[in-house]
Amino acid sequence: KKKKKKKVRKKRKKEKKKEKKVPKKRKKKINKRKERTKKKKEKNQRKKPKKKKQRKKQTFIKGKKIFSKKFNFKTNFKKIKFPNQPYQT
């Protein structure tokens, strides 16, 4: 009786193995970076364009004009050493 049972099991295993040999359908690999950039591009198209801020036109130090019309506040401020001498950008 025991031997018969084993044979049955073996047969079943073989049948299962045969079934497994059918090739599985492969999942299409998604390039995550491409997907992200695509989403960002779409999002950017939906966004309203930002308005550019106006830069400051004139500044005065001790009543003397130092800059010509447009300037970048941070960089130009470092360049000034003597407030009584006008600085040209």
C-alpha cells in the first residue's frame, strides 16, 4: 500500500512540473526615471508661468546714489568699500 501511494505522488509531481514549464508572460519593465520626468513635464505644462519680480532700481547711502539702474543687491553690496564713492555696475 505504501509503495502505491508514493507512485501516485510522483506521478502528480511530474504532472505539475509539466504544467510549470509553460513560459510566463513577462512584465514590461518600466523605466522609473523616464516616468518621473514625463510626469514633471506634464505638471509644468499645467502650471501658470511665474511673473518675474522687478529688481530694485535705486539705492541711496548717506544721500548719495551708488548704483546705476539695475543691480544685484547681494553681490554688489560686497563690492562697495567706501560709501562716499559712487560705484558703477
